[in-house]
Amino acid sequence: MARTKVVVDPITRIEGHLRIEAQSENGRIAKAWASSTQFRGIEIIMQGRDPRDAWAFTQRICGVCTTVHAIASCRAVEDALDIRIPPNANTIRNLVHGMQFIQDHVIHFYHLHALDWVDVVSALSADPAAAAKIGQSLSPWPNNGEAQLRAVQNRVKQFVGSGQLGIFTNGYWGHPAYKLPPEVNLLAVSHYLEALDWQRDVIRLHTIFGGKNPHPNFLVGGMASAINIDSTATINAERISDLTGMISRARAFVEQVYWPDLVAIAGFYKDWGAIGGGVPNFLACGEFPETDVRDLGSLYFPRGIILGKDLTKVHPYEPEKIQEFIHSSWYEYAGGDSVGLHPYAGETKPKYTGPQTPWTYLQDETKYTWMKAPRYEGKPMQVGPLSRMLVAYASGHEDVRAMVTEALGKLNVGPEVLFSTLGRTAARGIETVLLARKMEEWMGDLNTRIRNGDVATFTKTRWEPSSWPAKSQGYGYLDAPRGALGHWVQIEDGKISRYQCVVPSTWNCSPRDAQGQTGPYEASLEDNHPLVDPARPLEILRTIHSYDPCMACGVHVLDAEGREVVEVKVQ
Amino acid sequence: MITSSPYSWTESEGLQKHLEKRGVSRRDFVKFCGEMGVMLGLGMTAGPSIAKALQAVKRPSVIWLQLQECTGCVESVLRTADPTIGDLLLDVVSLDYNHTLMAGAGDAVERAKKSAMDANRGKYILVVTGSIPMNEGGIYTTIGGRTAHDVLVEAADGAVAILAVGACAHFGSVQSARPNPTGAVGVRDVIKNKPIVNIAGCPPIGDAVTATVVHYLTYGRLPAVDGEGRPLFAYGKRIHDQCSRRAHFDAGQFVEAFDDESARKGWCLYSVGCKGPATYSPCPIFMWNTRTSWPIGAGHPCIGCTEPHFWDTMTPFYGRLPNVGGFPVEQRVDTIGAALAVGAAAGVAAHAAATVFTQIRRRRATNQVPESATAPENDNG
């Protein structure tokens, strides 16, 4: 059978612009190419700016991962200027980032990923009473009753009956890869709707500490939200009470809806535990410092590297071992296309060499993406929830071990299924449960300090540029919902002279390097991957969505080189 | 947006019955319409006419293009206010194309878009988030193998009106900040022959987007706008004039450093860089995330994100605005502000801010409402 060229562009239900090309053969994918089709050049824009403004610029790299670049940026500048933020500010950042994880992962599961597994049309033929019985067997969630599910089913029936299908138009309904019984589909659709209301509520934690979401406000040196439990205009008793309620509702939904749904749905798709494994190396930079970002021992999720799926050894993570390659990317390096550069020596010179638009195929081109190819000691790495959970598991992290063991036990499968499309989706759920529980502890820490009279949220020393050294540089790490993120900043005479990031989706969506090694998306699609009907590429969506792509982040803040950037030819 | 209630009513049934089925009483609906009237600056008495309009219209098609952007604006609309009635409002339209939420992908959604555009030609509302990169033939953003520019021009052609949502669609936002490496511009720089409303902000408050849609459906035309194309009902006043901390400005009570005693009393953030005096925005009135708070309410100065080119004109964000004055409505207090600024500004963003003030003063003086902001009569399409 001849190979068929397949193009999926746009990939939907992700952040940003992603094109997947593949060659399919006998119902399987033989080769795959991941192409990021947007470039913004924010790194170039950072030059000469006030480093205290950097969080706001870099935050706009992504409105889905809103907060993560802002916090990484603050950490980088604080590292450069040796600013220690107060414990309250560290805790507040953990609460904000923690809620980002929880909200983002739940939205990903229901609104970005679920339609890969859940057939909405099938839910129409469900028996609501039977669905309620299943729902009530899964969890004590009060909204799994028959009346509720029947109402949801009627809503969907009416919607379909209207003939205006909106976002569900041309979905792959009835595709043979959908395996859930109608009743489970109905439950999932019901929770899809409930999750929309839930996310709007719990994310208000950002609004209380940062004034808005998306893009809440941050501050180099701490947080701007002052604490005074007796004032009407600050973090006070009423705000604390509101926060406590949100944290409690976040946990309830995660434990009683998201996690049981994930396990139940996974039970029908165990074969996906052997599909889409891909790159066998995993990198986690660590996250949620419980004391200070410099105290690596206090990280709730540890840092480390797993190589070749070997869970018996955790290698240390050393940021200096990162290099970026442009063999397949629309950039040029002074040293040629085959060299790899550490971010500190990085260059960003966009140079488009692809075909004229409209494109037919990019797979015949050597260069095919705006994404660079980061490599760790020359190796491609997966980053994200699975990397974090594997590193924590292999490090003997008790909470993670307990959750992983529970999940594997419920599904009656061995740990080898973790290295798969299903494993990435399950790991996301596992860490969400752990963080939903952790939030209560962090809120308790904040309250304890307030009770003891410590209300400081900001370190004033080194706010004024006159207190800064003539030259400084800093590294801000952050393990974001989508994986390991790093910001590097250099400051000269009070201004940014260089700003660089290496971002989760750059790792995962990286293209081929000079050695011909594919990036994680591509490697997963080439790893035992089905594609039954190239015209309805549902299976491709499953694996790509298991990474939760964020393309605006990925093509990002590549490495601008000082004032050289003014020489970048943009016209 | 619409996904929170993915079902619709039939034409014969009408919206009211549809609402009743969902457990929303006639009373709740009228109350919602009254509140929407207030949000639109029409007062509670406009409620009945809004109710009538919403019950009469069919669901018009909405095509939502996401160009060079970060998806923050879609996320903002996902957070729109009231969990029950907000969904109903969004039920009023049929979202026929949107990358973030659509079930299908690739060719399947491109076909869906084409079908919707063909079937509703001249009638659909085009929502655009993201800017348009113009350098290098527009190669910096492509969708389905075509440039953002070409995708926009094609979709605009059959649209009845365009809602340019967010700072990117408004003027290019962060990627258009100096030196604008990709040549990013806003929708108005590319499309010249269609009515365009700029729902400004990075991102805008989702409710400003939904209220604009309601306005269009209710009155058959787009809302009146200012010289920047921003709806007056949301962007008609400066943050400074509606600020909950304004009394402290008037009293000369300023936060001099974050987390100082004044910050813990909730005093005015002018001295730590607040751009509220130069920013037209609904933040203090609509507030954010079901009216939970807003940036100044949470202790951080306004960064002016609803103003054009704020990344260049409002930075450094923590620099004091010089010369807060020139507006007769608050001459007395502005005298205080100006006096403070004289000592403090010391060249910080002086030129940029002065430019902004000149622009603002000019357009406020003329009270521009471009002709292009009026849409054709709604034909219930």
C-alpha cells in the first residue's frame, strides 16, 4: 500500500497555531512532522526595557498559561538582583500557580482533550437512569443524578435538533475509535458543562491576588496585594473567606469529578497505554518551593532527569547542558545550521525559507517550523506532567507514589503504560489531585503567618535601579502546567540587555535536529501509532492533545543577543 | 463561550420558553435584561426592549478568527459574568468557527467555516483576536497554510461587522511594541470597508464583548464608539474618574512604596506608576471575573492596557505619569496631581505620556463617532 500524505492544519483545541503532517501506511503513521506556524519575536522587543516590566511583557507570551511566564520572569530578575521575597509572597505565588495548574488541567481534560475520547452524539442515546447509576458508583458528586443527566441530554438533543451545531460541526462523531458506552459519554458531556462554570469560579483566586484573569498582575520583589485583615481595600477577612471557599470547591471537583472521570474513561482506552510513547527521556526542573525558590530541597515536585525510561536512576538537572538547534527551523546561526547553542550564547535570526503560501506540504522541506529544537546533552526530552510524575516517582516522593499506585491498581495495569499517550493524560490528573490537596495547606500557612503578625508581601530593598549593580544576570525556573520553563535575563545599567526563555512546548514540539532525532510530538506519532482514516485524524488529535500544546509559548522568547538584535532583518 | 450551553431553541418556541425549560423564570430574564441595559449605559428602563430583541432574533452566525495572539482573549470570554444568564446571552449566537473549542480539526473545520460563511454571507459577525503580521509577506502566522492576512481578508469580505477583540486585534499589542519585528498591525489597518468595533484591553473583560453583541442584536447597529473605535458604554470614562481609590487621590494620600503602611490602607497608587489617569476602561465599573476585583482593587497600578501602543507609551509601568491634568471635570484634583508630578516625573515616560494625553484630549474634544461604526439593519439573520 502506498504511503498517503496527511495534513492536519489547524490542529484545534490547543493554544495557538500547529500543523501536523504525516505519512500513513496500512492504518499506521510511518513518519510525522510538527510545524509551529506563528512567530512574534517578543525576545527582540524585550531589549532595553525596565526589568521590572519584564513579567508583563513575557506574560503575554501566553494567555492560557497566564501567570507562568510572569512568575518565571520575576524569579529571573530577583535572581539577578539578589532579591529575597517574603514568605507570604512565596506562598501567594504558590497559591496562584497552584490554581493555574488545577484550572488549566481541568479545562484541558474537558474542553480541549475530552472530545477525542467522548462522542457527544452518542450521549443522545444514553439511558439517563443508567448513567446516573454509573455516576453515583464513581463518586459522591451530587450532580450525577438522573434528573440532572436527563436535563443535560435534553439540552444536547435540542442543540442537535436546531441544526446549528456551532463548535461541534464536522466533529468525528461515530468514528470507530470512540469506545465509550452512551451513558459514560453522557456523564462526560454533563461534566464538560459543569467544568465551564467551575473554572470561572475557582480562577477568581487570581483576581483576588492579581486583580484579573487572564493576565493577573505580579511584582518583582513579591506581590502587590497588601494584607490587612481589618481594611476594606486589601487582602482581608472577607477575601480570605472567599479564597478558602474556592480552594475547597476546586478540590471537591478534582476529587469527585475530574479524577474519577479520568480513571473511568481510561478504563475503556487501555490500549492507548501502548501507543504514542515516543521520546524515552524526561526532564523536570522542579516546582512549588515551600520556603524560597533557591531552596531546591523545599520543592514539592522535585527536579531531575530520567533517561531511557529507566526509573531506577534520577539524574541531576543541569541547565547548562541545554542547547538549541535550528537544523529544521526557520532561523539562521552565524556558525551554521548544524551547531547547537546554549541559551546564553544563543542567536535569533528569523529566516523564512519555506514555500510560498498557500502551502500544500512542508514535509518535503528540510526546514519546516518556527520552533527551535532544544536538546539536553544532545538528547530530545519530554517535559510536562508525565516527566514531573516520573521524576517524583523515581525519587521516592510519597504522595506521587501513592497516587500512581492507586491509578495503576484501579486500571489493573503495570507501570509500563505510563510511557504513552494515556500515561501523559493520567499524569496530568495525578498531579492535579495532589495540588488540589496541597492548596489547603498553603492557605493554612498564609493564615498562620497572618495570625502571628507577619503580613509582609514585598521586599523593598533593590526596588530602585540606583541600588542595582551595573551588570547582573539571573535564571528563573518554573515547572509550569505544560512542563519545564526557564527564563534567563541579563541586566546592564538598569535595562534588559538580553532575555531568553526555553519553554515547555519548544521541548515537546521541537523538530528534527541535525542528527535526525525527532522531537517528542513527532516521535510519539511515529511510535506504534494508528491512523485508521486519514480524512478523520482523530488518533493524531489524541496523542498531540496528550501533550497539551501551547504554541504561542513554544515560539517564544528565543535568544536575542544583546544589541545585535537591531541588525535582525525583518523586512 | 457558547459551549457552556450547547443547545438552542427552535424559532417557533422563542427564547422565553427556551429559558423556562432551563429553569430561568420570566422575572430573572427581565432582570437580566435590565442589568444589561445598565451595563450598556441605557438604564434599567431599556430592559423590556432588550428582552424583546433577544426573544425575536434567530441565532446569528459568529466566525471567530484567532490570528497572531496568545489566546488570552478567548480565555477572558470563557470567564464572562453570571454563570446562568451569561450562558444564555451566549446562546443567542451560533459560534461556527473557533480554534480553541471546535471538536474537529484541519480540513473539517476549514470546511465548517466556509459553509457558515457561504450560508450567512453579508450577515455573520466576525470576531477577530490577534494581530496581523505584515512583514515578509505575512509568513509569521499561517493557518491551514495561508497567511493570517489572507485568512482575515477572506472572512471580512462577507461579514456584516467586525469585533476586534483585545489589544492585538486593536493595534498589534505586545508583538507590535518597538521594534515590531514581524510588522504586526491591528484589524483596522488591514480592513477598511467594514464597521469595526475595538473591544480594547490585554485582554478585555469578557463582559464587554458579550455586551457589545447584545447591543448589536438589540438595536440592529453597533454601539457608539470613541476615536479609538471603543464602545462608549464601556470605554467612555477614564479609570481615574471611576476609581474606588479616587478619594485618596483627592486627599493627597498616596502609596509611596508597595506594601507600605499606605498600601495596607488602600491609598492611591498614582505614585507607584498608576496609568488610570490616562486610561479609558470599564475595569472599575464592570470589574473582573464575576465582579470579584480589578487590578487597582488588588493593589497593583493600572498599566493602561486599553490604550493604543501602551507597551511603548505607558512604560516603564512603575514610572509616574507626569502632568495629570487638562481635564476640566476634575480641575481641582488634577491641580494636585500636576503639582506632584512636577517633582516626581523627572523625565520618566514624559514624552510618551504627553503624547498620549494630546491624543486623548483631541479625540475627546471632537467626540468622534465614526460613521463606519453603524451596521446595516439587522435582518434577523
